[in-house]
Amino acid sequence: PRRLRQIQEGAKAAFTAAKSLKEKQPASTIRLLVCGDFNGDDSSAAVRFLEGSTITPEFLEDGRPVCSSEKRLLLTSPLLDAAAQPDRPPPPTLVVPELISVLLRPGTEDEAEIAEEVEEKLAEIFRERANEAGGMNAEAVREWLVAINGRPDRGSEFRAAARAMGGGPDSGVEGLPEAGTLSLDAFLGVYRAELRQGKFWGVAHDLAVLGRGVAPRGVFSARFDRVYASAAVETVAVVDAVSEVACPNEVEPSDHLPVAAAFVAR
């Protein structure tokens, strides 16, 4: 997964910089912060890697191994969760409309199979843009991407569509192949992949802007955003942001609540 790779590469770069500065025993003295949207809870690979310092191919996420060989942080101890204070549990950072039960077929939370009604909505969106041969050409795909992402060359949907059309980094073709075609199965596959990555609210956004919105069922809350610190850094203050209603709203402009903490070097 991308976040696991980013964490490992970032920690390695920090470790290399500390060595170039001739810091003594950087594995135990490096002052490192890792923060962001982990797009997963305590069971996600990125969180388990930070809190356990290692991860192996036996660890599965979305039914697939997260790595091909064992990965280790170059530190003598795991990173510490800044928000995990003894006086209270960390609050959720994602408080949003509950869409999981709307978008997925019942009982397929692990496989993330598209709900029948949602699949039909996506098929309608595809058919509106398909040519007489039954596929979306490059121009139609670009129009779809601009509608959902604001640009035709960004986002996981763009990357997945480009691969399905015969493009992508491994093909030597940048962007969408002009002669390529996106089939209905490939179009649905783009959204299956989005749901398997937990991007429920992104899929709901796409459906809404494409004229096929879905109604939520209550509120979903989870803790996706975190700040971690190495043992050489001490957390001295944490700010909790909380919301009792789904975000965005008139108070919170984002679907993610902010996380904030203050640190000092030990």
C-alpha cells in the first residue's frame, strides 16, 4: 500500500539525513514525526508498522499481502501515538455520513462488492458516455475524470482507468492512451478498487456530481488521522477536535477533523 511505502521511505530518508549530520546512534536519537490521513483504523498496515516497527508478507490488507518481504523501521523502538494519552481515549477524526451499508452488498464488507442499486447507477453513468461500440473512448474518460476530480490527469480513478486502457507507468504511455477504450467491466472495476481501499465517501461524491447521488444512513465515525513521534520526542500538548454531527458542516469545512499536538526534544 502507498502509505506503508511512504512511511518506510520517509523514515529511511530521515535516518540517512541524521547519519550524514553525524548524529550519534540515530536509531535511538532521531527526532521524527509522522502524521497524516492513514485511511484506516488500528488494524491498518501503516498503523501496525509504526506501532510495531515491523511488518511481514503474512499481514493482509483487503485480502492481499501488504509487502513481498519483511519491512522494518530503522529505529530501536516503535513510534508513539501522540493522541493516546492516559486521561481519555483518542476521539474519532472522521465523522461522516454512513455510506458503507449503502454502497456495499450485505455481507461483503471484506470483499467490498458494489451494491446492486449502486452498480446500476454506475452502469447508467457509463452508458451515458459510451460510444456505439459500447466503450468509453479517451475523450469520454477525460470528461468523466474532470467531472469527479476537476482534472483529467489526477486521482486513483485516473490511474486505474489508464491501466485498464493499456496505459500507465509500465506501458511507456503517459496519461490515457488515445486509442484505448474503457469497458463497462473496467469502469466498474475502478469503483470496486475505490471501495476496497475504503474510499466510500469519494465514491459517494462521484455519484453525486454525476447525477446519481445516494442517501446516507446515519453517521459513521473512525480514527483515520494520527500523529506519531519517535522516542526522542516528547508530546507536551494535544488538541482534540470533536463533532457530534456528520462533517462537512457549517462548523467543520472538511470531512476530516484536524489533529494537533506540541512536542519538545527529549
